[in-house]
Amino acid sequence: MPRKRKPTKRRAPLTLPALQREIARTFLTRDRRRGVMGTFGWFVEEVGELATALREEKPGSREQAAEFADCLAWLASLANLAGVDLARAVTRKYAGGCARCKRQPCRCRSKK
Amino acid sequence: MPRKRKPTKRRAPLTLPALQREIARTFLTRDRRRGVMGTFGWFVEEVGELATALREEKPGSREQAAEFADCLAWLASLANLAGVDLARAVTRKYAGGCARCKRQPCRCRSKK
């Protein structure tokens, strides 16, 4: 008999505060022990792996998605250490358009 | 007469899909023109600015928050270009604990 698939739960879209809390629960103790700049080193390592995935893997592939997840998770670790609320920070700067020219779409000349 | 403060709206916490949509509305046309690796260059520039802010600014300051916002916005630009859903990617890898040891808190020996 074929195994029944688990019904896919319709999850509410992940919020940034929920992400920061989840990453804190999993990593904050160790992140604190390592410190901000040590943690920054790990983040940059993931940024490097993202570069490789962007060059070598298929757009939107599981491999690329995993590297985006790692970058975002380490960025959340850093934000937790710094005491920065990512949702608030990005809303303040980017809600409703470009932080510099204030338009949507952005019309800055410098971002080519 | 003192100016009345705008009543602070209680916003629902920002979701990752909403962030990706907002960044797409503001930047996707230009991001596409620039391409993935060109956009990656801008992202890395922001990563460098985050390093400076983490070293030089007060933890949790507006200056640090602004650099976190920039990193996250460029990461969202890259995810939009690659066709990666950040919420899905990070949930798949980090919901409920460490991607490697599967525990919460993480007990990997290698992440020191």
C-alpha cells in the first residue's frame, strides 16, 4: 500500500521576528560565546558559499536555497548579538521604496 | 501649539515574503539589468559596511540597524533574481533546530 503523504500544513508566512527568535533558541548561547566578530567570520564564510552556489548551481535550486538560508540564519545570529530588530530596521529603511531616492521603483542613478 | 505625534500604527510583524515583494517592487527591474553577479558585488559591499558598523558603532544603534537593513535588502534582491523563496528556504533548513545536529539549542562541536 502506498504510504500516505503527510497533509501539507499551510503555515503562516515566516516573520522576521519569528526567524530571529528561532535562531536565538538554536544558536544564541554559542553565538555569545564566540562573540560578534567571530560570528561575523562564519557569516562571511556563508557569503562565499552563496557566491559559489550562484555561479555553479541552477537558479532557484535546492542548493542555492540552502546557501541563502545559511546567509540569512547567520545574519539573524549577528542581529541577535547586536540587539538589532531586523524587521524594524528594514521597514524603517525600505518600506515604500528606495532608502535614497524614496521612489518605487528606485530611480537612483548610482546603483547600476 | 505642539505638533501632535502621529499615532504609532501597530504593524503586523514583517514577513519574509512581504519583504521580498517590497524589494522586488523597488529594485527588481534594475537588479535584472545588473544581473546576479553584479548584484552580488553590491551585497558584498554592504557586508563590508556591516563589518565596520559592528566594530565601530554602538550595539543596537541606528547606524548598525541601517547596515543590517542594507545587507538584508540586497540578500532579498539576490533571492528575487535567483527565484529563491527566503522564508521557505530558511524554514526548511532551520525550523525546529540546527540544520546539522537537529537539536535546539545546537550542540554541533564544529561551530565554535
